[in-house]
Amino acid sequence: MVKIITDTTAVLGADIARAHDIPIIPQIIHLGDESLQEGIDIDIPTFMQRLTSSKMIPKTSAPPPELFIEVFQRLAPAGESILCIHPSAEVSGTVRSATIAKGEFPGSDIRIIDTRTIGSPLGTMVELAAAWAAKGESADAIVAKLNGYIKRCRLFFVVATLEYLQRGGRIGGAAALVGTVLQIKPILEMRDGKVEPLERARTHQRALARMKELVIEQAAPGDDALISVMHAGAPDEGQALAEALQVELKLSKTPPVMSVPPAIVTHGGPGILGVGFFAR
């Protein structure tokens, strides 16, 4: 059976990872002199508490190749294909680290997939790939399906401030908005693997309302949209948005609401609210 690997930016539930035996490579969080593995040395509540209670500026780095090598050494001897499904190389060095590690296993079928997104829609694709693998589909078939989903993938989000994106260098085309941030609340998106401005609103509530409208306009019909909602310290807003989308799009159940991990909060800041989905 094809083996699936991902990392902590996929916001993949522990139950799903256990059910499909998916190794999750941790992103690295730097707090002062500490280098912490996300999800192992520090969890989301602890990180949020430390972020909001101190003036310390966290930093992140991609998982080093050694973390991938450890997993490849365990999985490669079985002779099965390995699919590593990760965030956009434009915003993370994870793909590069995985590619370096792959070079240590020249006889193995290891494929590194850049999904051009991050967060919950990445996790959705990981879960889909694992389900296809469990049904016995080939690596070629799974990669072909993933490429179709990558083309349809959308991620819209609102941030409380552009400061974190600017400071972390992940701001992409949204850099043009810096300086006007006091007058507007931008709606951002992942486009071509980068953070880009989508629209502007005058208030936070108008930005959220417009983001919801855009999702409704573009999402595939019903449950085919595979909608997921993400937040950083805004669980009530996230739940309200998910429930509204369920009603508007006539979904069979409320979309999952997930807390984004430290590696994403470091660059987006507290107050992120986003929606991942797949377009028509």
C-alpha cells in the first residue's frame, strides 16, 4: 500500500493520522534560545499563551532533512511508494527538506508533492490521499487525483494585522497593502502558492461577511466543496462561520473548525480566520 507522509502545517487530526498510520513531521518553532518541535515540545494552547503574554518574537524553520530521513529509513525498506504531501514551497522550506532527504534513498519511490497551499485544505488532501491508498490505488493514480484537487484548491483568510506576515517575509503581493492597514481589513488568499490580496473591506465584520460570500460563490456544490474553517484564538467566530456555511451551502454536516498550529500563527498572527475549500 502507498504510504502517506505530511507535516504539522496540515492541521491533520490525530485520529486520522492514527487510523491511516500517517507520520507527521514537526515544524520547528524558535522562542528565544529554544528550538521546539511543533506538536511534540509545544502545543497550540501553550504557544498562544506565550505569544500573547510576552514581547518575544517567535520564528520558524522547516523540519530538517534528518527528520524525513528517520521516517524514510523506516518506510522505504518495505518497497512501497511514499508520497510526501506538504505546503507551498513559496511559504515553507518543507518541500526542500523532504527533497534533500529523498536524495539519500535513490532506489526508493519517494514523491514530494507541493500542494501550493497550507493549513486545513492541505490536511484535506492528505486525508483523501490516505483514503485512496487504503483502497489500494496506485501512487500514479493518487498523484493524478491530487493534482486535480490542487488546481481547485482555495484558501481565503482574514488577519487582524499584516504585521506578522510582513515580519516573516510571507506576505507576497499583499505587501502593497502595508501602510493602509489601519484603513482597511484585507481578505487574503493563497494564489499560485503565495499570499496575495483578494479584496478589501472597511471593517473586520465586513471582511468576514465578504469572505463568506466569496466561498459560497466559488465552492463546489454541497459536500464536494470539502470546506474547512481555521482560526487562531477565535473559536467562536470560527464556529459561527462554519455553521453559516453549512446552512448556505446545504452541507450534510458542519465543516470542521480547526486551530491553526504555531508555525502558521507565527506568520499570520493571532486572530486569523480562514476557509479552505475546493472550487467548482
